[in-house]
Amino acid sequence: MLRIRFKLAILAEVNKMAEGRCMKCKKNVEIKSPEDVVMKNGMKAIKGLCGVCGTKVFRIVGKAK
Ligand SMILES: [Zn+2]
């Protein structure tokens, strides 16, 4: 049972790592210092910096509840 809980903890950690498409690198990159934001239209997004070049990266996650 302990083992399963450990696995879940790892999964949660992975989900926290945000990935987004960097316009400069033209590929998916890790978002550095990701921040949850809710846009005016009620959509949830993550904004942060590209882990490769430092450009601002923005990723829409879905509808905010
Ligand atoms: Zn980049």
C-alpha cells in the first residue's frame, strides 16, 4: 500500500511540471516558474518562461471552475 501512495506522489509531481510551446524555440519546452492565471474569458492558463531561451511562454489549460 505504501508503494502505491509513493507512485501517486510522483504522478502529482509530474503534473506540476508545466510544458508549453515556445514561439522562439518552435517546440514544446518546460515552463520555468509557471504561474496559474485565469483569463478574462474564464479560461485557465499557465504562464512562465521558456526553460531553454527564457522567452515568455503561455499555455491554455482549460476552463476555470
Ligand atoms: Zn524558448
